[in-house]
Amino acid sequence: MVKIDMEKIKKMYDDYVLNTYVRQDLCITRGEGTWVEDEKGKKYLDFFPGWAVSGTGHRHPKVIARIEEQLKKILHVSNNFYNENQPELAKKIIEHSFPGKVFFSNSGAEANEGAIKFARKYGSASSRYEIITMEKSFHGRTLATLTATGQDKVKKGFAPLPEGFKHIPFNDKEAFLSAISDKTVAVMIEPVQGEGGINVAGESYMRSLAEICREKDILLICDEVQTCMGRTGKMFGYQHFGIEPDVITLAKSLGGGMPIGALVIKDKHKDVLGPGSHAATFGGSPIVCAAALGVFDAIEEEGLLENVNVMGPYLTESIKKSKDISKYIGKIKGKGLMLGVELNIEDGSKIVEECMKEGLLVNCTQKNILRIMPPINVKKEEIDIAIDKLSKVMEKI
Ligand SMILES: *Cc1c(COP(=O)(O)O)cnc(C)c1O
């Protein structure tokens, strides 16, 4: 137990921390695997670990081992020099995706910002700059990425926004075709929309998107910030569709709890961003790359993709089977262990709150989509406990 005066912590937040987040009334002091603990020693089953960052669970031993090994050597090396971990991690990412090159950033927004810059640079030769994105998408909070985001709430008050973004309905091929102009250079899409309510792209839709892109020399950018690292049952979300994008962006669970993002660009475009065209001071430092290598160790050596493909359906079936839960829900959407449970009630935040009291952490997005994303190494028994807690909450409400 980590002794903390909760009232004092809250007061200090009020006094010194900019008030940009809605916080739940919980101070997390420890975490191990699928479990976290608060300052009173109460344990919570974490089925939304770190907003999808701690995808292999909290303090995964293989992540910790890599970090500890690196801690003894050096924390940061600037990109004017070589460091041993950065290319090793880039190689891992490429081996699991497509022949290409990696640029390391520190967050998802920054990876997407890089993808947008890449697309602009690519298009500059043919005077094209327009990027098509999806309604309900989420791409980050920098000026360019919030403009790319297909949700008005993140844009309010920040005008003028950068030009050159167009939004179309998700899973609508005709809408894509009619949005294309002689200025279009790229389309950016999440294979499964996360913040937008766990909306899965249709298989034939993604295939035609890829085909149209190829025909018209439009870049296909997959934002895999939330879907990466096995979340959906494949290493990357696009791999469900039999397509190969020009660019993928990664972050969230890539670092197993450490801040890292990555922009992955296909080999044929590797010279678009040359020396001096893009940079990030912290990008690809040996300590965060070490953590990400630990995530790959875990996924590869512990068969975690297979685990997702067993536990995903088990979790879905368990929800459906529970009479207490199924009364209050509509569709269950998602892929692998990225699940959105449609609630029949208007405001799901009450359920999230009650779950927390019951010792289960989940999230709600788009008001009534319960987002359930346990660590990809979650065990059957933990799912059983979560279902138990969730049905208790549903019964009460
Ligand atoms: C979270 C998220 C981002 C933004 O990532 P940050 O690390 O918060 O900048 C971008 N795209 C998707 C799909 C995300 O889920």
C-alpha cells in the first residue's frame, strides 16, 4: 500500500494542474498485470489499462527487464548519434508490418502529425494537399490532428484550423469516391475507430479503399495508435483486411507504459522525408525503445496474439450469456480485445462509476458505448471476475 492523503492530492491538482481532464475519484498508486491498487489498498481489475497504453498489462516483467537493463547504461541519446535500441525496435516493427522505414515520436498525435507532413510533402510535387478522414474519427489534439479528427467537440474555439481536410462517413465507399478531387493526396483511417465508439471497418470497404488509392495515387494512412500491438488479434489492425497501407502510425501500447509513437512509411516512399525535414528531440530514445522491445518480447514469446483470439470471443460470449448484463445492452462491436458494448441507457458514465466502486475499471465513449479493452494477456479467470462485477452493477442500475 502506498500511503497518500487523497484530499491533499486533489487540492494540489486544483492548485497547480491545468484543468483539462475529467478525472474519476481514484488515485492509482500501484499496478501489476491486470490489476491496479488505490491509496487505500483497494484492488481494481483494470479492463481499460492506461487508456489502452498498458496493453500488455501493468509492469509487464519483460518490459521491466528491458528498461532495467537500459537504466544501467544511459537514458537519452540525441538523434545526432546512434543508439543500439532504436534500429532494433524499427526492425521489429518492420518485420511485423511491411518493408519500410520508421520515424519515432513520443505520442499518437505526433505520429499522425508526421503522417500528415509526409502526405503534404509527397503531394507537393503534384500540387495536392487534401487529406480525407472519417466522421467520428480521432487522430489527436495538435492543431493538424484535431482538424483531421472527425468530431466537432475537439475543434471548438481553436479556429482558424489548417486547411486541406475533408470528412466523410465511415464505411461508405461512394462517399469516398465523391470526396476525391484533384487536390486529394491521402486518406487517413482507423481500422477500428476507438474514441468514435469501436466501429469496425468493413472488409470489402477497406479493400476497395486500398484499391481506389492505388489507382489514383492516393496515400492510404492507417492510424493504428489504438489498434496496434495485438489489440485486435493481429499485430496491426490493417492485417485483418488483406491490404497494405502506405503508412501506419503507432503509439499507445507500443511502449508498454512508456511514451512512444511511431510513423511507419513504406519503402517506396522512404525518400519523401529526407534529412532536416522532420525531427523530434525525444524520439526513439534508448530507454523508451527498450520498453517497446519488451512489449514485442512479450507478444512473441508468450503467444499473446493467440490469447487475444481466444479471450476476445470468450469475453463477448460471457457478456451475452450473462442475463443481468444482456438485458441492458444492444450490439457488441469490435475485434479481438477491443470491444464496444452498446448500452440501452443514454448515459453510460454512471455504469463506469459504479463499476469502479465494484472494483472494475472500464471506459465509456460516445455517451453509451462501454469500452472494454483488457490487457492482451488477460486470463480467463480475470474475465470471469469482470463479468461478475459488471453483472452486479447492471443489476443495481
Ligand atoms: C489516442 C489516439 C490518438 C492520439 O494519441 P496521443 O498519444 O494521445 O497523442 C490518435 N489516434 C488514435 C486512433 C487514438 O486512439
